[in-house]
Amino acid sequence: MQERSSFSSRLGFVLAAAGSAVGLGNIWRFPYLAAQYGGGTFLLIYLILAITFGFTLMIAEVALGRKTGLSAIGAFSALNRKFKFLGILASIVPVIIFPYYSVIGGWVCKYLSVFITGEMADAAQDGYFTGFISQTGNPILWFSLFLGLTAIVVILGVEQGIERVSKLMMPILVVLTLFIAVYACTIDGAMEGVVYYLKPNLEDFSVKTVLAAMGQLFYSMSLAMGIMVTYGSYMKKENHLEKSVRQIEIFDTGIAFLAGLMIIPAVFAFSGGDKSSLSAGPGLMFITLPKVFDHMPMGRIVGIVFFLLVFFAALTSAISLMETIVSIVMDTMHCKRLTAGLSVLAFSFMLGLPSSLGFGLLGNITWNNMSILDIMDFVSNSVLMPIVAIFTCIFIGFVVKPQTIVDEVKETDGTFKAEGMFRVMIKWVAPWLLVAILVSSIATAMGVFTL
Ligand code: PHE
């Protein structure tokens, strides 16, 4: 039997997991949700959930992987055969996310090309983004490009090369985001946006905000879909699990925070106080940032570098999504990487088409005002992921028992600082919170009540 390869150091694990975690979720999804759901209120709820709930779930998943040395499907059933279904359920999530993720990855490529060819001023115009995504062929072309690139990397198995590049890019991304954020905050009229983003306002509190923050947490940290279980299975016992998880969280949340600071104040500055643009949704980053770059000296260069970095961040996340699906197909169908890779590519292309067309040709297909892409996003983040997370909590809290995880975390040097919190969260708090979230999200979707 082949020995399972492992990360050579804790840093190796942290960087690989961060490569999966940091992506469009941080830069594209977080800011538009924060803008939509009350700024500071959303930010505060997100932070509280990240250090309690997100931390607990990530510890559980990584420990599960390291303990069993297996990826999701195997890991759950290795500890209890009856829970094999949970591994399967978790594996469905990336199948839904990957196609629409690549549609947005395509938008990033399009904007990169727009800045390279010097059409920045056009992109800064109102209506440019909507005009682009409502076309038929063009967005599909960019979507195919992004999907194809991801597939090439996964099929050739050259992730390591990409990971090396992204290790280099990540710190640059942090610095550049910080720089753009500082610039954006100094534009006339942006201060009001800074206040909106940083100051929690109790009136904005709603169950929907908690729901959105929770969905974003799963998404951003690549939780509830087996990815962190797989990464955990590559982690060595000498590496401190708790410290690594903390680092990934800080990194992931830090980038999301900066992305918000880069986009939300700018929305205020360019809308002349018209708050309706805050609810732009998925288009927010693409609508607002070109305006910031257009306003900035040397904006074109900054824009090129920025979209290039976002492209790499998106690519590493997309690779981890596709790799998960491909390895499941290889394991269950017993086929070669090439066959599995090509099938996943074809399937994801088909599944991504409706999301890409949902703003134009298929624009009349909506559900509760959500476009097809939004529906995919909703099904995975607000329905499937909470279900997977509920069962994970039950599995760990009541079947294999928290002690198993605690022991695994303590393998390295006998310490687990947040042990008390972990025990309480996984058994008594997280499952109930998740059930509440799931019920309310389904009820909202069914139109039973609106929160
Ligand atoms: N976490 C990634 C992001 O923030 C998205 C992702 C989700 C990647 C699930 C892998 C798995 O963009």
C-alpha cells in the first residue's frame, strides 16, 4: 500500500488549507453580504461565529481527518459504519459549488483582460457589469476558460506548482488589499461607509443576518464539505492542530475584513449617499472596484495586479474543489485521473451553464427573486452545509464523543487551550444553532415567512 503523503511542516498545512479557504468567498462574497446585511452588525456576528462556531467545526474536521488518515467518505465510516452517508452528503456540496464558482472565476478573468487591454474606463461605467453578465456567449467563454485552466492543473496533478505560486502571491494580496482599502477609505464621502461597515447597529439585527453570516462562514473556511477532513488526513502528528486552525482562521477572516474595507466605503463614495447600491449582491465587487481604480493614479496597473491576485486566489480554491470531486470519482468508480478529470469537467460545464445564463437568456427563471446562480449558492450554503454540519456535530458529540477529538488535538504536546469551549459548542450549542438556522432558511425559501 502506498503511504499517505503528508505536509512537511505545519506551515505547509496552514498554507495549503489557507489556499483553499482564501478565495472568491473572501474577496467577492463577504463584502457584498456585509453590505447587504447591515455592515457592522454582520461583521460583528461573523467574527463571533468564526471564533466560536467556525473554530469548533474546523477543529473537528481536521482532527477527524488526521485521526483516520482518510478523506471524508472513508473517515466517517471508519469511525462508525452507519455514518457513511454523511461523507457522501458532504461530497455533494463541492459538486454544486464548483460550477458556479467557476462562472464567477470567469468574470474575474474577464475583468483582468479588460484592465490589460485598457478598457478600464468602460468597466467603471454604470451598467457595464450587468451588460456583460446578461450576454450569452461571452460569459460562457470566460467561464469555460477558468474551468478549463482549473481542470488542466487538476488533471496534470501540478497543484504543487500552483501552490508554490500562490504562497508567493498570498502575502502580496494582503499588502495590496490593505493598500487599496486605505486608498478607498480616503475618497470623498467614504467615511460614512467606514462607519457603516465597522459600527454595529442593533436595528439591523435579524435572523437573516445570522443565517447569512453562518453560510458565509462555511463557505469561506471550506467547511462542511469534507475538504478540511482530507487536509487533516495529510497533517502530521507533530504539528499542533489547534494552533494551525487558529492561523487559518485569522488569515481567512483578515482577508475578508480587508476586502470589505476596500469595497463598502467606496460604494458610499461613488453612490452619493444612495444606499440602494449596497444591495447590489453578487455584482458588488465588479461594479465598485473598477470605479475605485479609475479614480486612482496608476489605477490601471493596480487593477491588473489586483485581478491577477484574485484570479490566483480563486484558482487555488477552485482546484481544491475540483480535486475533491475528482478523487471521489476515482475512488468510487475506480477510474484513472484523466477519465475522472474529463468527466468532472464535462459535468461541471453542463451544470455551470444555467448559472452563467441566469442573468440574460434564462433571466426569467428565478425563485424568491434569486437568479439561478443565487439559487445554487443558497442550496449549498444555506441548506446542504447546515445539514452536513448538524450531523457532524451529532456524530462527534454523541457517537464518537468529543473526547476522541480532544485526544487527537492533544497528540502533539498535550495542550488544547479552547478545550472547554469546544466541548460545550460541539454538543450543546452548535447543533441547536444549526437546526434553527436550517429551519429558518427553508421556511424563508418556501415563503412560509420572511424574516
Ligand atoms: N473557501 C473558498 C473561498 O472562500 C471557497 C471554497 C469553498 C473552496 C469550498 C473550496 C471549497 O472562496
